[in-house]
Amino acid sequence: MRDGLPENHCFTSPRLRGAGGARGRASFVGAIAMIEKFISIEAIAKRYPGANGGEIAVFENLWLSMARGEFGCVIGHSGCGKTTVLNILAGLDQPSEGAVIVDGQAIEGTSLDRAVIFQSHALLPWRTVLGNVAYAVTSKWRDWDRAKVKAHAQTFIDLVGLTGAEHKRPSELSGGMKQRVGIARALSITPKIMLMDEPFSALDALTRGTLQDEVRRICLETGQTAFMITHDVDEAIYLADKIFLMTNGPGAVLAEIVENPLPKDRGRIDLHRHPYYYALRNHIVDFLVSRSKTFTAENPGHDPRNVLVARPGLGEPTIVPLPKAVDNSAQAIAR
Amino acid sequence: MTSSLRFRAAIVSIALFLAFVGTWHIATRGTGAVASMSPEYAKLMGLTATQGKSAMPGPLDVGSKLWEHLKRPFYDNGPNDKGLGIQLGHSIARVGLGYFLAVIVAIPLGFLIGMSPLINKALDPFIQILKPISPLAWMPLALYTIKDSGLSAIFVIFICSVWPMLLNTAFGVAAVRKEWINVARTLEVGTVRRAFTVILPAAAPTILTGMRISIGIAWLVIVAAEMLVGGTGIGYFVWNEWNNLSITNVIIAILLIGVVGMLLDQILARFARMVTFPE
Ligand SMILES: Nc1ncnc2c1ncn2[C@@H]1O[C@H](COP(=O)(O)OP(=O)(O)OP(=O)(O)O)[C@@H](O)[C@H]1O
Ligand SMILES: [Mg+2]
């Protein structure tokens, strides 16, 4: 049950995918049934009061689920509600309707199990690097003494490659270093889930690449479940197991889930050499360029509970509907 | 570059000071004997009449008198003749006490107002009306209810220094960056710990600005308040010396009021620097 990851990976791998529709699909169903829904966003809606007394829904009836250890990326145009979803998942914001279930329990507010890496790093400027990480550590383990907190914080500062900068204040760090402190702070509380809202969008390409490598390495090593918002298609392709495509708001919907066909041991540098890379990239870019606007109008029968899963490969992307029965059973487990 | 700028500024300052003192000296010096009169009569009339000397004391008079005061700052020859140190001490003590009480009230209350929109809205009308009242307007009411002039002065200081601190604290607390609050929330930090580890440090520069404005106002108001209530203090001293027609002492008092005000401000500025963080 817990060990859903390798199996999931196995069935999304190109080798099996090519092994004939019937067989492939049957196995696929089995695999899904085995995967526990670690995160399950169920029928959430978010509405804000509109201009003339009415309400504007950012999104309605949104369903999204992720397995333990999975890396999910959300892509969509500005204002479609990505941050809103992430904040609801973090517990920083409440949905107008619906619930979020994590590890079998409906979430109520924020939790130390769900660490957030903020877009604007959100370091406390009056604390040093060590102080910022130590603040998180003491928040989680209140009875630890100073030396223990310091040693623990230091481990994570070393992990993100900031050894030597412990006593600097955030104002003395570069943008990339600040973001690393944010990552160290999030990891130091050993969360079950990492939530990242465009963590690297303010960085230059080089720093972004290094941090992507680091986040990927850390997530793979620690079996972290990660949920990340990005505008960078290549970032999503490199990091994500699943890419969630959202249509334009208001009234945004989760249009499609793209499964990453690239091998797990992909490298950032030779990503574009993989035979499936362009199919995948084109699929996402096509969605962003044209389908994200027209999707709702063209798909009146879109079922938000059974979002299509696409696996772009060498030819046209295969669209596989998620079997309903399985979804319900997993639902029952979650509840 | 900066040190040379500082050096040049110091030179200009000194030059301006010398020019001012020089002008003052020339404007107030004697013009020689203006009228011949008997020595007894002349002695009676004083230098103003005999030497054409201005009634305004010159810088040398003020300097020598100041030196006298500085030599014995703490003498006490009864209610109307005390050393300047004692008078300033009384004023500073009143300001200190009233200001301290204001800090104790304004900062927690400001926190409450800043954190709770309900309390903010509920207290807003009171604050809006009470804030523009001149602190001295409270004096008769204070004298009537408290029945003690010293305490009334302290009350007036309290009431005048409470508003800038209250408003700045409320503003500083309400304006703490949402993302810092969110950091505390995602770390499941409790309300009290959050107030002390996030909100207080984040709002501290704004709070200190309010405290700095308050101490300035308090020091402005104490002089006026002491002129009204009398007894002791630098304000009373100024008024008393005016009644004695000792302009020299009035000038000295003015100078010292300025110096003490500057020192109080500098102390608060130092505290403000300690809590400011670069972003
Ligand atoms: N407090 C609010 N009141 C009214 N509308 C709001 C409020 N907060 C957010 N919205 C609306 O919700 C929508 C979604 O916002 P959100 O921040 O989630 O977008 P996003 O997808 O993260 O965009 P971006 O990519 O630009 O970060 C926006 O259209 C915004 O106008
Ligand atoms: Mg956003």
C-alpha cells in the first residue's frame, strides 16, 4: 500500500505503455487501485464577493489527488487560482466548499507536516540564516535544547550548500541563497509534504537550475511528496511525475493530468534529448497557448472527478480516462 | 569622502555658530556713556541706562552665568532658588514617569488594536476625538480630579505621549507582512509566541518611531505644563526667572531645554537603530 511509487512509475514507463492497449490498461487500473491517495483535494471551491453583490468563483468543484512520494506540478495562466489551491492545501486559506484530505484526515489549518516554500522566500529579516532555520526547528521540537536545535539546523544548512553563511542576515544574501534558506527551513522540520509556490521564478536561469537539481535530489532521497506551482514548462518536465494543467480563470478547472513519460533518472542537462521530450513539451505548451482558453467551452461534459490522464509519447498523446470505480474505492479508503 | 564631508560640515557649523555669537555680542554690547549723571543715580539705574547697554544679555553674560550654574547644579536655597540640575531633574522625572505609563498602556493596547479589526473599529471614534485635544486642555480637569499639581503634570505627559505610540504600534502590528505571519502559521506557532517572535520584531521599528515622536512631544509639553502648575521643574524655572526679569537665566534654560530634548531623542534613536533590520 505505502509503497505505491515504484509501481506507479513502472506503469508510466514507455516500455509497458507500448505493450498493447488492453493489457496496459488493465495493469494500469490495478496499479491505481494499489496507490493510496496521500493527498486528496475533494470538490473544493473558492469564491470571492463580486462587484455587484454576487460572487465570483475562482474555481468550483475541483478534485485532485496525489500518491505518497509523488512530485506534482501545477501549470496554468496567471490568475487561474494556483496559489489559492496551494494555500488551501497548506491550510493558510479555507475553501468556500469542499475538503482536503491528507493521509486519511481532513486538514484543519496549517500543520508542521506540510512545509511551504514561499515564492518571496519569506525569511525573517531580523534573524540570521541559522536563526531562521532554528526558528522552524524550535517550533517543531519545543523541548530541544539550544545545542541540539543548532546542530539540527546546521545539518540542513549544509544540505542546501550554505555552510559558512550561517551568521549572515537575509539582506546579505543573494536571491538564490535566500531561496536555499527557505528550502532548508522547510526541510528542517522533516515534513511529509512540501508545497512550493513558484519557488524559483525570481531567480536567474543558472541558479534556478542548481536549485532544481537540489530539490529533485532531496525529494528523491527523502521520499518527499511535493506539490509545486510553476510557469516554467521545462521545470515541470524535469521535476514532476504528474503535471496538472489548469484552464484560465475565473471558473478555472483542472483540465488534464499529464503523466511524465521521461525516466526517473532523467538529468536536467540532457532532458531535451529524450525521445518523448518534445511530445511532452509541445503538449503542455499547446495547452497553455490555445486549449487553456477554449477547454471549458469545448468540453461541456468535462467531469472534474475523472480528469483525463494524458501520457504524451512518440505519437499523439494517449488520453486514458481514469476508471470511476477505482476512484470511488480509493475515496472510501481516504475517508 | 564622507569623512571630508563631515569635516567640512563641522567647519560650516562652527563658522555659523561664531557668526551668530558675534552678531549677538555686537547687537547687545554697550555703546559707551550715553548720559552724565551722578554715580549714585547711575548705580541705581544700572548699565542699561548708563552705558547704552541693551536689556538683552550678551553671550558673555550668558556664558559666565551658565558657568556659574554648571559649577553648582544641585544647590537648593528654598522654593524659588534651586540649581538647574534639580529643576531639570524634576522635569525629566515627570516626563519619564508619564512616558513610562504611556508605554505600558499604549503598546499592549496598540497590539490589541493592530491584531483585532473589531477592537480597531470599536475604539476608532474615541481615539479620533481624544487625539487632537491639546494635552494642556486636560490640565484643569486633572487638577480638579487628581488634586495634586505634580501628578497632574505627569498625567498631562501621559496623555500627550500615549497617542503617537498607540497609533504607531497599531499601525506597525497591522502592517506586519502577511508572509511572515504565514511562516509562523505554517510552523504552528501559537498566538503568544507569534506575537513575541514575529509581530513584535517586525513592528518594532514603527513602534520605536512612535516612541520617538512621543518623547519629543512630552518634552515640549512638560515646559508648558510646569509653567502652569508651578513649584519645580525647568518650565517653572523659566517662568520664575521671567518674573525676576532675569533674561540671562531664561536664555540658559532655553538652551538646556534644547540640549536635554536632543539627548532624549538621541537615546530613542539609538534604540530604534537597535531594532531596525535591513530588508
Ligand atoms: N482577496 C481576494 N479577493 C478577491 N479576489 C481574489 C482575492 N485573492 C485572489 N483573488 C482572485 O483569485 C484568483 C486566483 O488568484 P491566485 O493568486 O490563486 O492566482 P494564481 O493562479 O496563483 O496566479 P499567478 O500565476 O499570477 O500567481 C485571481 O483571479 C484573483 O483575482
Ligand atoms: Mg500565484
